[in-house]
Amino acid sequence: MALTKDFRETIRERAQREPQFRAALLCEAIELMLAGDEKTDRAILRNYINATLGFQQLEAATSIPAASLMRMFGPKGNPSAKNLFGVLSHLQGQEGVTLQIRPRRG
């Protein structure tokens, strides 16, 4: 069997090369959150954080301990609204994007 590159490493490399990919990951995570798919949303945010600034740097920016951040975005994570919105605010600023919610008729 051929060896393949670890998925997280592939995400990290692409995120470092492509600003649009990073922004798309962040947007996708928030769309999933709004759709009620918290498990997938947390997994994407965790991949995004690992691929960009990392949990230690996020700790410094948000004053939330890195271990708590890792738990928040883990499979059984349950972030408080205050912590979640603090992290999302920082990530938007880092990425240079402002995400907006608009009503859409389905």
C-alpha cells in the first residue's frame, strides 16, 4: 500500500498557501454551526486553528488556555457562547474577513 500524506498536514500546507482556502474553511465551519452540525463545525475549526495560528497563539490572543481550546473544538466539545464568539472574532480579524448572517428564503 502506498503511503499517503496525513490529512491534517495536507490541510495545513494548503491553508498556508491559499488565503481563499483559509477563509472558505472558516466560513464553512460557521455555516455548519448555524445549520446545527456542531460536530463537523468543531472539527473544521480545529483543523483551521491547527493549520493557521495554532492553539498556543490562540491562547495568547483570547486568554483561553490552549488545553481548554483543544477540548472546546474536540469531538465532545461544548464551548460557551462567550468563548466561541471570542475565538470567532479573533479568527475573523486574523483572516481579514467579516462574516455576516443574512436571511435567506428556502
